[in-house]
Amino acid sequence: MGQFRFGLTSGDIDYRLADRGGQPAAEWTWEGMDEMDPCTGRGWAVLADDELHGMIFFHQGDESGFVAKRAKAQEARKRK
């Protein structure tokens, strides 16, 4: 279980560890809100060096690729 925020979309995720093309990955389904409207979807991500590359899908809607980078300790403290 976990949570995410992607633009104006936020939600709760239910993930499973997986293997995609020989690389460690996570695959998940999610349920949340997009601009105050309920929505659901799925996604996946693969760890590549220090970055997480993946896709997020809205059920019967859009899809988007993303790259996530770990925040440095000082930047993470500023966000709290």
C-alpha cells in the first residue's frame, strides 16, 4: 500500500513487486481523485540507476510516462 501525487491527481495504491524485461519493477492499481472527481487506474515503474521510469494510466482515459528522482536530504526537509 502507498500513496502518490501526480499533477492534480492523488490516490492510494496497491502494488506488487514484479520483473519487467529482466529489471526489478513495481506494478500497481490505484484509486483516488483528479480535480475533485473520483478516478481509478493502474501503473508500473522500473528502477534504472537512481531514477524510477514508468507509466500511469487512468481507467478509460489518459496515460502518461514519468521519471521520478530521489530528493536530496536537504530538499526533502524543506518540503515538510
